[in-house]
Amino acid sequence: MSAPATTNPAPMSLTRAAVAAGLALNLTLLALMALGGQRLNSDFMAFWSFPRFVAGHDPRLIYDAPALMAFQRRLYPGFGSFYPYLYPPTLLVVTAWLKALGFGPALLVWNALGLAALGLAVRAQFGRRWGAVMALLLGGPAALITASTGETAFFTTALMLTGYGWLGKRPWAAGVAFGLLTLKPQLGVMVPFVLLARFEWRTALAATLVASVLVALSCLAYPPDLWALWWHTLPRYQGQYFNATSLNLNIIVTPAANLVVLGAGQRLAWVVQVLVAFVLVALVWWAARKGRVELAGALAIAATFIAQPHAYAYDGVVLGVALVWWLARAGLSPGRLALAGLVYFGPWLLLSPWHHWFLFSPVIGALVVALAGQIAENDG
């Protein structure tokens, strides 16, 4: 990580204080949650239930909503929600080990592995400054949501950081990271455009090989037609999410979801989403061709969240990486710090009584514009 482009100690002190306060608050809230006992409405219950379901049922039924819902409600007495399986079959392969552990130990191991993966990735990219960057990534509300609900963002942040951070330096390692990111493929939506624009053929080959191995393993472990079922059920689940009145769509940070929350019709929301995606693909291509690898990677990370319709606030742990790469090049001016603060601390609104006002896609859009401006200014 290059040194911040500023000599004024006041912005740096403010940044450190804000990160330290966020980290202390997160640790306090996590301790209180732990003392409060197991909560039934935890996303990790989904990951823990999936390998148990396929172990005792026809694996094809993992994409059958009523069958999976009935199983989850038998598994968790008193549980009134439902977590569908929205992932590709490859995720079943790498999470099969969860059925060997009880819920509590499995959650602890899951979070420990995620933090370890993130720590190793940060250490590899930022060297001696890895502790400060790690504190920044863990001090935001996205990290709190991830740790408390057992989500995947620590893993995916490690993979995106490794992939974009090693482009042009360790192409095969970057490709392995991008190949593993196909386990949550929507977060890799910008990867092909970056690789093609930069002619990163070795990285593209490595990513393809890793993804192909994962697909082959899934076809050996489970019926191959799971892939067709996944492909056909995704649009149906997407429509159900946008139509459901009981779900808090604000946690989805994409333009389409935000427009639906504001009362727009789904047709308009999808038209806007597609137009935004086309614009961002062109912008990411331009950035990959023109900009330094860190700034291009930062822009690709930010664009990922608004170029596709199903990105969540907790996935935004990786936005901290984009902020670090941006501010290390651009410096800590008041305007940049204000935008960075909105990106970093904005999801706290999601955890407040005013969560319905959490409409995050414009904030991420502003970050994309700022990154594009930085690339145009400094990397032309």
C-alpha cells in the first residue's frame, strides 16, 4: 500500500479515531450478542442447514422452496423464517464439512476461517500496514453484520482483495482467487471485463481451471442437472424477493432494489438496472485499460455492487479495500473523507429504526464517479 497522498496529520488522526471507535463498538455488540445466546434469525443457519438437507434428501430438492423450508423449520424449532438456496452447486461441495459440527462450534469455526483468510490476504497485500487495514475492514457495520450472522463476506473480501491486488504481479494466484469467487458468482461480475481489458490471459486461464475443477467436483458429488435447476430457479427467487412485503429489501444495495423500495414498478427498476450495468461495464473496461491496477480494481469492486441486482450490505466489507486503494492515491481531503465516511459507516442506518431510509446505491455510485475521476486525473 502506498503512502497516503497527504501531509496533514489531522485527517489521518480523524480516520484512525473513527475506525477505532467502530471497531470498539463492533466488539462490544458482538460480546453482548454472544452473552444473549443463539439467535434463530441468523444467515449462518442457512449454510448449516444446506449440507444436512442434501445428506438426507434428493439433492435436486435443494432448489425446491417448500421442501427446504419444511426441513429448516424441523431443524430449528421455533424458526419462522426461510433461507432459500440461491447458490451454485459448487458451494455444497466446499461447505459439506459443516454437517460434522453442531451449530455453535460450526459458526465459530466458520468465522475463524473467514477471519484467517481475510488476515492472510490483507497481510499479503499491505505488508507492515496490514494491522491498520485489517482494523479498518473490521471496524465497519458490514463486518458486524457478517460476524453476527455468519455471512460469507470475510471469505469473499479475501478473494476479491487477492484477485485484484495481484493482477499483473502474481497472475496465477490472482486467477485462483477469482476462480474460487465463482462460489458466489455475482461478486465476480466485473472480473471478466477487467481481465479481457488488461489482456490478463494467465489469470483468466487459472480462474477458468479452478472454476472448472469446482464444477467437476460438484457433478461427481451431486446430480449434474443441479446446474440447470440453479439456472432456472434464480429468476424466480429474484422476483419473489422484489415482491415480498415481509422482507427488508433495503439490505440489497442495488439500483433495482432501491427503486422497488421507493415504490417504482419492477419493469422500470429492471430497465434502470440494465442501463446502469452497461454503463459500468464500459467504465470498468476503460479503467482497466487506463488506470493503475489498484485504482482499476477499486472501481471494479465498487461497480460490482450496483452493476447487478443482488448485492447485500454485508458484502460491503470489501468496499473498505476500495477506499484504502483510493485514498492512498488521492489523499484525505475533506470531501473525500466525507464520501468515504458515507460508504464506510452508511450501513449503520440499516441497523437503526430508520432502516427504510437506507438506500445505498447512490452512495456507491458516487464512489464509482470519484474513482473514475481519480483515474482520469492521475493515471492518464
